[in-house]
Amino acid sequence: MMGQLSTAGLLALTGAVAQAASPYDYIIVGSGPGGAPLAANLARAGYPTLLLEAGDDLGNNKNYSEMINFNLAANDEKSRWDFFVKHSSDEEREAKYEHTTWRKPDGSFYVGLDPPEGSERLGIYYPRSATLGGCAMHNGGVCNLPSDDDWNAIAESTGDDTWLAKNMRQYFERIETAQYLPAGTPGHGYSGYLNVTISDPGFMQQSSDIQQIASSIISVVGGDVTRDINAPDPDRDNSTGVFGLASHADLNGHRVGTNTYIRSTLDDPATFPLTVQLQSLVTRVLFAEDAEEPTAIGVEVLRGQSLYKADPRHSGAKGKLEQVFANKEVIVAGGAFNSPQILKLSGIGPAEELKQFDIPIVKDLPGVGEKLADNYEGGVLALASKPLNGSSGPFAVLLKTPTARKNRNIYGWCKSFSFEGFWPGFPTEYGPSEYECAFVHMNPRSQAGYVHLRSNDPQEPPEINFKFFEHGEDEDLTEMLDAAKIFRKAITAVGAPIGPFNEKHPCPGVNQNCTDAAQKEFLKLQTYSHHATSTCGIGPAEDKLAVLDSKFRVHGVKNLRVVDASAFPFVPGAFPVCPVFMLAEKATDDILKDASSASA
């Protein structure tokens, strides 16, 4: 298969220098759920397209191709980019994060609060995936659409009605092949590149401890493990209870999406002019020297393996510097951390920050790297009184807690597993009696994080601070606490002999009576996340922190767009991967429309 891909344009180039007379109309930087589908779509529309990826292709590696192995994928140094972030600027608070990661004197990691002497504190681990397919190759695959309000808010702020939820639904239908519903079910697609399935509901027909706990949860919150979580029901955004957990995997559990779509496009090189170059770390966007308005014409790229210092295999190599040019546009799709870094290194960003690192200013855009957003995550993890028999995939639980503002605000997923965030070597396994309902708190009130340069070295990861709970702390923690109470009640309602449960957190022990304040404190200090967005947000030109217009174009710069999770002005729902797949479709339409107009 790898040979077929290479002959179809998949190259790990380290030599030939691109010429100014370019064979490419479009250059796309990054092959995640924004860049990969967009590159495939533009090539399928007949435009010669170059897709640049800093990592390798691991599509044949079962750690990545089998969705069930996502923990192995996220821990695999073959694709990992190890970012270490902060949750706040309060050092005392940061010092209480139980899974803080340190570099020991021997170079290995220590996780915890009592590191060996001489260890270097790295921070809170936030792994990203540098491989063909991006973070859609190591995620849990959850495919959940945001609320209609999330789409409509973009339409309202920009005045662009193409963002209205009633229009955005077409993009989901275009990409989806729904394999858990009867063909023709409204609101879904059946011929797209993205297979969508739910966990096998058959476990509910077999008597087991796992089945009994699931039945207990349903008795408390309602619903059914086959219910369609992405149904276009009028009251969908307030529907609560148990649903089938939809993921971008096929019926055999194979991961589908970014990598598979690129590969299928490369399989027909005579029809689809797509070139993929691996081991290609983009350092900056290039601009025309004689243009009145900044105009992107290409990119500068370092060729070589593991060049980014976040790569655990980085050896200090500098790579070979080359330039590649585009006839039409450059599209940056590096994700919420790397897209703002690339823009800033290119001279687009807050002027004062660029001056600090002697970067010539191309366009002063104060919002680049600002308004970093993420959901808050937690969970109720407990140990049953006996080893649990039976098995199941995860099922989803949607809640609307008593103080939710308008729509449901909690997305949970429950099964016999342990998930407490990310650290090198995660997760901690507590044995066959473990059961958890992990949850995402959607639409948090605070969005004050940032991605700032540490230097002008493109191989150096940026400084990242999410600044959680800067605003609306008590309101958000109250909603998280209420969710924990509901999940605790639902899990423990099963009774003996499965219970009583020995809870690990947020209220440790058996039948403990923890105070609300103590549980809120735990949730605040131990909140984790992995859905970063909004560092190159869409918004009107008069908004000084807006980076992109409603067509993904960088304000004040020609022929340059950003299409990835950083473009969302806020986190879209619980899990951004399928919304980003949809962004790629919308961007495809916008780009092709502009190309058609230019050639008319």
C-alpha cells in the first residue's frame, strides 16, 4: 500500500527545491480534520493541490487504524507532539494538579506532585498528533454535532447566513455514511467519506453487571443506547438522557476520516491531482514583495523527520530549508496551537509580540493566538464491590443541569473504563471493578487563554495557557458539580451486589458525604481538556480580536485562509472533530466559488 501511495504522490521529500513557477494551485499546511478533507476536495475538483504534513503516514499501524486502540495511539512517540500547558497563571493552583508532568534528571517523565530531586517541571500534558490525518488519528472518534445556536451565533456575528444551522446540516449529510440507521433517515448522509457508527447496543440484551449499570443509568436519566444523538429533531439541543455514542469508525471498528480520505484520493492520481509531502515542517508563509496588500504566494518549509521540538524523537536536527509556491492560495490548517504560531512567524499577529522577537510585521492582528478556548472535563470514577462481568462500548449521556443557560450543557460517556485526563503513559487502570461516567462541560463561560511565541524559532513549541475559570467560575463549577451528582446517583442506583461503590473522585470513598465546596475545589484543580479551539477566530473586521472573515480569509491579507479548529470563535459543542470536518466542506465551497469567479 505504501508503494501505491508513493507513486500516487505521497513523498517524504528532503532534496528538490520548489521553483517559483508552481505546479500547485493550492498549498495546505496540516492534514488534520480541516486540512486533509479540504486538500482531497480541491484535488477532486481538478485543482493541483499540495498537502504538507510534518509527520509520517501511520495509516497501516493498528494503533491508529483500529479505533479501540486510541489510547495506544495517543501515547505512541511515532506521532506524538508533546505540548505542556498551563491552566492558569496562578502558580500555587498549578502546583496542585495531580498529573503534573516533570522531566527527571535521566530524561524520563515523572507524573505527580513529588518529583525526584533535580526534576524539571514541564506542566500539564496536552498531546497532539503529527501524522497523516492529524489528531483525527489519535482521538476517541466521538462524532457529535454542536447545537444550532453554535452555528447561528457565527451567522449573527458575521452577517453571513450561510453559517445558519439549517444550511450547515448539508455539510454533515455530504460527508457522512451513517451505518447505524436505516437508509434514508432524514438529516443524515449515506455516501460520504466518513463512516459513522454507534457502539454495539447488543450488550443490553444480555444479562451482566455492565448491562445492569447501564439500565440503572437509563432509569435515572432516561433514553436508550440506540437513540440517534445527531438526529435533526427540533428539540434536539434540549433532549437529554442516554444516546448511542456516534464515532467516525466503520462497522469493523476501523478508524475512517482524514487518512482514509486522503489515501482514496491518492489512489487515482490521473484524475485527482493531489500531492502529499510528509516530514515537512512549515516555518512561515511567504508573501509577494510588490503587492500593495499582503498577498500569500507560498510557504517556507523544513524537510526532515521529527524536526519540531515537541516531537519526543527530536534529536536537534535543523532540516533542509526550502520554499514552495502556490498559484492561487495558501491554507493553514495546523490546529489551535500551530496555526497561530505559523501566522505569527509569518508576521501576522499582535505587533508588540512580533517586535519582541524581531519578526517583520506583515499585518497587525491582535487576535492571533488569543481567545484560546476549551471545554472543561471531569468524571465520576468509582470501583464496584465486585469485578464487573460483561462488556460494552461507551454510550452517551446528555444532561441539562438545573442552572444551564439555554441548551443541554453536559456530554457524558459511560462504560467500564478509566479516563482522568492526559499524562505520559495515561490512563491509570483500576482493575475489573472500575466504572466511570466521564463528562464534558460544554460552552464554558470563560475564554481567556492564549498561544504566545517563546521565540522566533519555528521548531520551538509556543507558550500555552488556557486560563480556565477566569470568568464565570462558580456558575461553571456548579454545573459540573450538578452533573457529577447526577452521574453518581445513576451509577450507584444499581445497588448490591454490584454496589456499594468506592468512588475515586470527585468524592472519594464509600457513601461519603462530601461538601459541595470540596467537590468544586477538586473539579477546578483537576479539570482537564483536549478540544482546543478559537486562536484564529472568525469574526467581523471591526472586532479587533477577529482573525478571519466568514469565508476563512485572514483579515487584511489576500490568498491566505485558516481552516481548522482555531477558526471557531468558541468551542463547537462537546467534541470538535466532526464540526471541523464540516468546516472543511464549507471552506471547499467558499474556495471553489472564489476560484470560479476569478476564472470567469
